[in-house]
Amino acid sequence: MKKHEEPPGRQQDTALPGGSSNKKMLGGNALQNQAPILVMDGITKEFPGVKALTDVHLKLYPGEVHALMGENGAGKSTLIKVLTGVYTFDKGSVMLEGRPVRAATPLEAQNLGISTVYQEVNLCTNLSVVENIFIGREIMKRGRLDWKEMTRQAKELLKTRLNLDIDVTKLLSSYSVAIQQMIAIARSLQVSAKVLILDEPTSSLDQNEVNQLFNVIRKLKQDGLAIVFVSHFLDQIYEITDRLTVLRNGKWIGEYMTADIERLELVSKMIGKDLNELAHTEKKSGKSFENNNLLLQGEKVCKKGKIAPFDLNIHEGEIVGLAGLLGSGRTELARLLFGADKADSGEIKINGKKTSLASPRQAISRGIAFCSENRKTEGIIADLTIRENIILAMQGTQGWFKHIPKKRQIEIADEYIKLLNINPPNPEQLIKNLSGGNQQKVLLARWLVTNPKLLILDEPTRGIDIGAKAEIQKLMLSLSEKGMSILFISSEIEEVLRTCHKIAVLRDHEKVSEIENARHITQKDIMEAMAGGHTEQKNNKEAIAGGVAR
Amino acid sequence: MKSKLFWPLMILVLILLINLFFDRSFFAIEVKNGYLTGSLVDILNRGAPLLLVAIGMTLVIATKGVDLGVGSVMAMAGAAGAMAVSGASEGGLVPLFTAIAFVIGISLLSGVWNGVLVSRIGVQPIVATLILMVAGRGIAQLITDGQIMTVYYEPYTFIGGGHLAMLPFSFFIVAAVLAIAAFMTRKTAVGLFIESVGTNPEASRLSGINSKNILLMVYIFSGLCAGIGGLILSSNVASADGNNAGLWYELDAILAVVIGGTSLNGGRFSLRGTVIGALIIQSLTTTIYSIGIAPEINLVVKAIVVLIVCLLQSAEFRKKVFGIFTIKRPEKKKEGVSLS
């Protein structure tokens, strides 16, 4: 139990059997006959106070698609930035085609043959396709721009490399995001690229567009390019990549053939929970809330690009957990229930009555509270005091003129400082001077003061110490006993299992299952749902268990 | 802990003391014709429009905005007021009330215009108010027909030039507006909401605060303050000048607010600080004229003094300069880093 309560930053991967995973690396693959095009070895990158990367390895072969896996904050972006010269590294080496290189700027990296296409297409939508491809390296003829030649070359480039036959003189904005993405790829191919990095290229594409992009990737692979593919979508990882490297908390976890690693195993490596251990976690006994009053009822609620239509019922006094990898759509779902984002379709009923949740104001007036995961940007008002931060939402419901007298404000603040053990216990202290855990408690207090019927907590225990964590979990349980419903989002499955009565599992921006939390439910069950691919899973279950036992 | 107002106050005192050096009778206040007169009263009287504009500006800046349109609103309000009484020369108070109604009307309208652009349409404050800064002066010139419009109606000049209980009447206007602003921001929740929206608009929205209405309100209030300031200005000289009335007031007002300790980054604001800041600017202007600095260099002198004020306000600067005399302690480096 203890081990699980440690913040992820301190978790060591000792439990993972290195032997069994090493065997899966590059086992007699054709790729091994070739020399790697890029080898990153022992890369360490430290920011003041934080070790972003510790001894990380990455090996790329020509003609492979290599996935970089890990949760948000695992160090994927930092590694890419080191490779592309945005950051320098402290220790380690980078070898490109056998020669040590050290790109100091993105331009240098590009000239070396390392190109990147970022998540958001950073092209100019108000320029033509040709202009976008040639901007910064225009072809000149007698001191003037040679548009004819550039148009010809752009057309040829798109046709031969990407199988894309479009009118290149049209504005970029006249094409879909997928085409724009490909044009971005084409632009990066212009300079003779050897390594192409695609950072979340599919996040804003629909299924057809993804297929289109994958065809292009396959074509480039045949041309001998090494492609680094970063994505949150597990299905896509299994569809397009050949090998993958897993990072966690800035550490290198392993390198695997995609075909050889089970989804479940992959997920367990990403979040750092050993399968063997998962089966044995003790947990709270389940309790049915079916007979309780149905507080919130969501039907086919959806927002395009954020979360697929989902149904969700929350009963009075029930704690509903949202499990899923970071980026699986948990926050997006919660924001719809709070009116922080507007749903495209579907309906939400509160106490059986259909309601619109068009703004946080409305949601608050219907008794919903939302504690955001982004404490700094969406939670605290840094320049204000503890007292002001605590009474803010309550004053918000009362409006401009029903001012809560200062004396009453201090009483409220003192009450919650005592209840939640906020340190320092001085209501006039500025909140920005508090530690993360205490800021979190102040935000909790802000919502508890409004006495909500449904409290949405998005990662309330992340990045705070064990003591504060346990206090918050205890508080949740006692609130639920008093009849408050809670929607609890957490990356720590163990925590979800311990506190929640029902668990909704999300994967790839979709609610994939709902599990009544009974005694026999284990972390493994939740993780299977998070990882998906059930059918293959069952066939291979024994194999996994065997592998872990070794 | 030393009050944030310590340095602004010191600077104000310093400027006043410099005056005393040149003019021994600077602090003297006499009763002439039944009114209090003297340099200090003068500063208060002449500074009234700036004080008003700066009070309005404080709330705008506290929401992380800025209102560049105030100078033009002053010109428009002065022109509208003068136009309303241009025909009248004698007789009842009706033209006066018409003038006041015109002034309030046009300043409210200006405030709503700015506020809607910023809060509802989402134009950046500096751009949104720049529109009125340019357009407003044009409108003022249209009203005055490009001429200086002279007023021959006695009651109109009372607002900016009259006296009440031995003090200039404008003093009471400022006091009233200041009292309203202080009441609104400290005795209702408006102050909390302004600071909250100015510090973190997204967190405020998620806390259920209607930040759009807060923004709209501060721009309307700023417009209103500027309008009244313009009326005082026009009344004081019994004329309206679409070209020059209220010229550069927006910059003086921003300066007053910043000197008073309200950050351009929004959040915490101090009305008291703003009053001191406005008084600093006004006494500086008065000083430059009274000690006879050549007009061609007085803008440079003003700039230098403002620079010194700003440097003194900076804790970093004070540490560097005065730190020579104190024991040095090693400081922790702070750097923001984002992972992922």
C-alpha cells in the first residue's frame, strides 16, 4: 500500500522484471541488419530543480516508424526538443549516421536532416501552398522570385513523395487540416530529411484523415526515412509503428517491438504499475447507489474533438471515478458537466429536470462545483489572500452587491483553515506563498463553502504530499456520507479504487466502460479497460501472467 | 512591513519641499475674497480632472486593461457641455442641467462602446480604446466645428471655477467620485471581482464570476470619470477646444496609476495610491511652471522626474543602489520550467 502512495516522481521501476522485457527488444528483426541512423545515448537534461530526462536512450533505424510512449510529463517533448536543438542536453551523446552531432538550434537540426512537424500546424494559412513550402528558402532567378519553378517543384514534391495531387497555388486555408499537416510534412522534407518527428499529428484529424496520413507515413517509410511518432492513441500506435520506446518520469523504461508488447503491459509500463502487484490490492467494499436519488444524468453528451458522446449517471452521495490515461478525455468530460466548455449535443438532467449548463455560473447555481487540475492557471487567484480565495465562488453566487461582511469572511476562512488543516493558518496570507497542497486545500474550501450537490475534483491529489493526499481522500468519503456526490478524476488507479463507488473508464476521448466497484474489481481490470483491445487481451492473458511471474 | 504608499508619499513630499526652496510662501494658505487660496489649493483645483480620470483608470488597469480613450472623452464631454449652453447667456439653471445631462450621456456612451468592444467582442483593450482615442477627438472637433467654442453662461463656469465652503467646487466633485469608487470597491464585492478578474480571468470565470460585466462596468466608470473631468476642464476656462482639451491626459492618468502602485499586470489596485500619484504629476507640472523652467525643456524635466520616481518604486533598483550599504545575502535563482 505504502508504495502506491508515493508521488509518481519518486517511483522506481524496480518491480518491473528487466529480464523479460529485454528479451522482447529487437528479437531477430530485419531492422537489426541495418546500422541505426540515429542513436541517442544516456541523455540527461536538468532544469533548475527538476531532472527532466535521466539517462534516456533512443535508437532509430532507417525505414521504421518509432513510437515515443509515455504519459504527459514523461519527458517525450523534452527528448524531442533536445533532438531538434530547442534544448541542449547536459550528459549523453547523439550520433547521426555514426557521427556525433550536437544541434544548438532548430535550424541546425534541420540542416542535419532532423525535421519536426508539430501538433499545431505552424504554417501560414493565409499564404498559398507553394509559398508555405518555400518560405525562407525561395528560389531566385535573376534577383527575382521564380514562382514558376517553385510551383513546379512543390507540385512534384507533393506528388512523388506524398502521393498528393492538389492545386498548389491555392491558399493553404482552403485545404483540410489533414492536407495542411501533409504540406507541413512536405515542407520539412524539402531539406533532405533523414529523421522526421511527428508530434501528435493525429490529434485534430478524423478517421479518414488519419488513414490518409498513415498512407503518407507508409510511403515515407519505404523511402527509408526514420519516423518518430508521438500519439496518445493506442490504436494508432499499434497500427502504424514498428517499435516503441517508453519513458516515464523522465526515465527510460524500455524499447520494444510494437507487435510483441501487449497493450496492457504497455500501459502498465507507461504508468509504472506492475501487473503482478495490481491483482492483489486490497480495496473498499462496493456499495450500490441505484436506490439513491439520481442527481445528474448525462445522455449522449459530446463535444467534437474533445469527447465522444457519453452517458453518465451520478447518484446522490455517490463517488464516481474517472479513470483513463492522461489525455484520454477525462478533463474534457468534466468540463462539459461544469459548463466550462459547451457541449455540442446531448442533454444533462439534474434531479430529473433537463438543464442547460452553458457557463460555470449556471452550473454553480445548479449546485455543481469544479476543482480544476490546473491549479495555477485555472484555480488560484495568486495575488489575493487565502480568505479572498475561499469566499470567491460564494461571493460569485451572491452577486455584486450582497457583499459578505469582512467579519463573516474571516469566520468562514478560519473555519475551513481549521477543517482542512491549511498551513499557514492566517487568512490574510497571499495564496501564492502557500505550498501546492495547501493551495489545493484552499481551492477545495472555495467549493465546499458553496455547499455543492456535485463536487468535481480533477486530480486533486496530484503533486501534493502523502499527508495532504490522505486528508483529501478522507474528506471525500465523509462528504459522500453526508450526501454529496463526487466526480473524482485521478491518474492513480489505486486511489480511484479505494475511494470510488463506480468507475467510468475513458480511452481515446471516449467513455469505454463503466465498472461498479465491487470487492473483486482490481487495478488490473481497470487497466485492461484503459488499454482496450479486449479480445486479444483474453487470449494472451496467461502469457502476460507468465511473463510477469518470471 | 513598509506600506506600499511609502515611496509615492515621500516623492510627493519631496516635490513640495523643492517648491518651498524656491518660494518661501509655497505652503501658505490665505483667505482671499472669502476663499482659501495658495499653491496647495491650486494644485488640488488644477489637478481635479487628472484625479478623476486616474481614479477611473485605476479600475480599468486593475482588470489588466487600459483606457486610452479618456483624453478624447474629456474633449467630447467638454464640447458637448459647451454646446448645450452655447446659446444661453443668462437665466435659470435649465441649460446647466442640460449640459450635465449631455456630458453624462456622451461619457456613458463612450464607456459602453469601449466596454462592449473589450468584454463582449474581445478586442484587446489597448486597441479597442485606441479607436475612441482617435475617433473621439474627431467627434469633439465636429461638435465645436473645429473652433474654440466660448461659453458666456455664468452657472456653467461654476463647476470648474466656483467655490463652496471656501474651497473650489471641483474639490467636492473629486471627493464624491472618490467616495463612490471607494465604497463600490471596498464595501461591495466589486473590488474583489475586479482584482480577481485582473489576476486570473480563467480561474475567475470557473469560480462563477461574470467577468464580462465587470469589464463592461470598469470601462463605463472610466468613461464617466473622464466625462466629468472634461466638464470641469471646459467649465474652468469657459470654453471648449476639441483639438487640445484633455490632450495626453490618458498618459498622465496611466502614469499616476502606476506611480500609485497599481501594476499594469492587473490585480491589486490602490485608489489611495492613485490619488497620491495624480497629485505627484500635478504638483510636478505646477512646479515646473512656478520655478520658471524654460518651456522648451520642461517636458524633458518632467520625463526625468518620472524616471526617477519609477526607479525608486522598483524594489530591484532600490536593492541595487541602497544595497551597497547593506550586507549582501546570496539570493536563490528562480527560473520557470515547464516539463512534458
